Amino acid sequence: MMAARKYLTDDELLVLRMVETTPEQARQIIRRNQPMLDLVREWIAYREGTRGEPDREWYDGDVGCPHCDEMHCNHCAWEVLATEGVVKQLKMACLAMTFGGVLYYDAIVEYGAESEEIIFGRLYEATIVELRYTEIFLAGHIEWAEDVLEREAKR
């Protein structure tokens, strides 16, 4: 039986385990998502009145997606999930995957092969719901990456 997770559901984790991900890719996912998650949590605390306004209204990083090949989705590890409809045609199963029930398009982040960002002003303009969705999305990625590392450590 799988350990309880705070963000990912067991079903999501089972599907994510189908996406071939190395420990180095898992560490890259954590390096990419943790700074954005920390910033989003600062903005959540600000909106909830438990801290002052954060110093930063955006995030622009250069870690990127370890599964992307310069935005070409040929031979991507996510293809294993691209089995039907538009997802199969576009080979972009990563965009159809939920993390804690949240889709990429519901979060206020943008990923590329060599970059990730929260566009200037989006944190300031986002509703608390959008911020929470983004928190769940980012934290779900981190839980997945931690699962990859935990499973590798047990080998």
C-alpha cells in the first residue's frame, strides 16, 4: 500500500509512475518547482493576512522540464500516457495530467524545456483559488519527484 500523500492522489501517483523518470530528472523537478512553490506560499500567506506583501511578483527560472526536448514532444517519456484523442495527436500528455486534481492550465505557471516562470503581475492578480491551485500543482510535482527518489533508494 502506498504512503499517504498530501497533494497527489494514489491514482495520480500510479499513472505518474508510468512516466519514465530518472533520479536526476526527479531532482530537476524539485529544483524547478520548489522556488516557485515557496513564492506562491508567500503570496497565499499575504492574502490570508499572516504576513506582509512579498518582495517579488514574478518568478523566472532556467531549470526547465527534464522530459522536454526544446518543446518537441517526440519520444518524450510522457508518450506512454498519450493514448487517445487530442492528447494522442499532440503527444502532450503532460498537459493533460492532474497533480492533486489540478491541470497545468489551472495553475499560474509556465514550463518550457529550459525555463519556468510565473509571469509578472500574475501573483498580484491571482485569486486565492488560483494561488491554491498553483500550490497544489507545484507541490504535487514535488511529491512525484520525491516518490521517484524514494523508490530508487529502495532498489
